[in-house]
Amino acid sequence: MAYIDKYGAKFNDDKTILVKVPIDYCGIYEIPNRTISVQYDAFKGCSHLTAIVIPETIEEVFDIDNESFDFLNSCKKLECFIVDSRNKNYFAIDGILYCKNDEEKFVVAFPPAKCDWFYLPNDIKLCSHDNTDIYGYVLHCTPRVLEFLIIDESNAHYVLKDGALYNKNMDHLIALSKEVKEYYMPDSVITGNDSAFLGCNKLRKISIGSSFEDLINYGCLSAVLSEDCSSLESINVPQYNEKYYAIDGVLFANEYGVRKLIFAPRRIRKSIYTIDENVASKAFLGCKNIKSFKIEYPVRIGRDAFVDTAFYNNKENWDD
């Protein structure tokens, strides 16, 4: 049976896990000292919360394995985190939440209402892994952090350039600012994080670099292939990229010698599209301007390739 405290906050039955804080809670919320962990979305929707106080007993402040990356953005008035100095796992500097272990320190969360420049110390990382899971706690919680982040040239881990965050060698794209409208990928970039374009709904144009070859489930393009990047109009690829190419802003891939159309931007301007290559699953997802498709060659069409296009939304086409 769940336990409800005097503020209406919900805990598990032994009062060690904070499950949910009421969304109408105002001001500072002080997590009880007996609490060991906080459920990932415990503060989701708490738009009147101004500060979170973390006690000595907290061992895990958020369940970072959850896939809802933007829960903290709903806490629009949250200005700071305050951490008990006796806590062995977490600390706060200027209201920003950090975690630590025996060897490293990481940023956990940047308060959404904190509109100050954030200088990243050289001994602190944005994430717990160097390459594959490089997106990081803080970027999950508050994607706007890239708008305020400052990284010194001497930083051993990261480079921030034109609103895009890279590893030090600039061969891996970590994340792109949600405010960027046109992104030109450096030719040094080979791979990207799966969530690099997450929530980039202002992005209108992507130019892929000549060295980019991340073809494992399309890597960092997965967010572009989903319903993110809803304003995207075109993708460009230099002719010397060996893995990808583009035709009229539509992205294609060379997979094992087979050419495949893998993504048409949501805001593609064509009302009639001619298909003469294999088509990936969900390739035209959300292309609401396309009213008709012409298939001029025997091709393989992936599942849900035409979902939510103008063609698909016309029920007269459903019989065929």
C-alpha cells in the first residue's frame, strides 16, 4: 500500500521511494530524510516548484533508465537543487545538481528556470560513458542546457560549436541545441548519439558530413526518423559520402549494395512523389503534403512507410 504524506506526496509502502509529488505543489520541496531513491517522473508537471532539497539518505535521485527524457522541463519555475553536505552520492553548485563516485563526477540536472551561463569544470562530465551512451543525465533532464553551456578549450571531453555538442575529437555528435534551425555537420563526424536530434522541432535543414557512416539502426538519425524534427524541410549530403546520398532533400542509403530511401523530411514540399528505389519503414511518416505516390519500378516498401501522409489520411486510398 502506498504512503501519502501531509503534502500529498506519494511514497512506496516503506516510505523509502518518492513516487509522485502533487503537480500543484508550490515553492520548495524537501525530500524526507528517510528517502533512498526518487522515481524518474516524481516531479513531472510540478510547474510551481521552485527548489528541490535532497537529503543525506538519497542514493539515486532519478531512475535514469526511463525513456521520458524531458520530465524536468515541465518544472518551469525550478531554480535550484539543494543537497545535504553529508550526502555521499550527490552535491550541488550554484543550484546545479551533480553526482559522484569514487573516480568521476557528472552533471545530473540543470534547473529549467536557471537562465545563467553554465561553465562546465574540466573534471566533471556530462555523462557516464565516453561514446555509446554519451547523451548524458543533464541533457536528458533539461535539453535547454546547451543554450547556457560554456566549455573551455582545454576541456578533455567535449567541444561545443554552433549549438552542437561533440566529443573532444569531434568525430561523435552528442546533442544538438533545440534552438538550431540549420545544422551543418562537420566532416570529422563519423557517428552520433541516438538522441542527438531529440526534440529539434525548429530544425529546418540538415547537412550531413562527408565522413558520417553511422548506419546501425541509422544511429543518431533515429530521432529524425521519428516524429521529432517536425519542421525539417531537407537533408543534404556531399557527393563523396560513401554511405548516404540525397535527392531533392530526401535521404537515401547504400546498404550492402542496395539503394534505399530511408527518410523524407516532414515538411517536404512535393504533393506527388515518385518511388523508384526500395523504401524503409516509416520513411514518409508525417509527410502531410504528399497526396499521391507513383511507383515506377518493382521495389520493396517497408512497413508503415506512408503513415500520416496526406495520401494515407485520405480514406479513399485505404482499399489499395
